[in-house]
Amino acid sequence: MEYTTGDIVKFKLKSGEIREGDVQFIERSRSEDMLYISSFNRWDRVPENKIISRVPVKKINPFD
């Protein structure tokens, strides 16, 4: 799956914990892409194969 900066994703850490955060930077390579994700006031460097899913963004209508 292709990810871009600004996407909100769920991912799995080495410890097995599942977190959610937004993609800040993508380091592309031949073997595997690394995503730098901002979550819980910290940065996580996550291989693309550890991404579980993209989280849909709920649009807020300011006129409601």
C-alpha cells in the first residue's frame, strides 16, 4: 500500500503494542520503505510492513 506524508496510520511496535500516528517523513529504499511517524509526543521509525491500516479522517463541517 502506498502511504504519503500526512496519512494517519495504525502500526505495530517491536513490543507488540499497536499505536496510531501521522506519517511525517518516508525514507524510500529498494528493500523496504521506512516511515517516520509522530505519535504520543514521540517519533517512531516504522518499516512499511509493520503498518496495519490507514485511519480514515473524519471531516468536520464548521457550519453544523
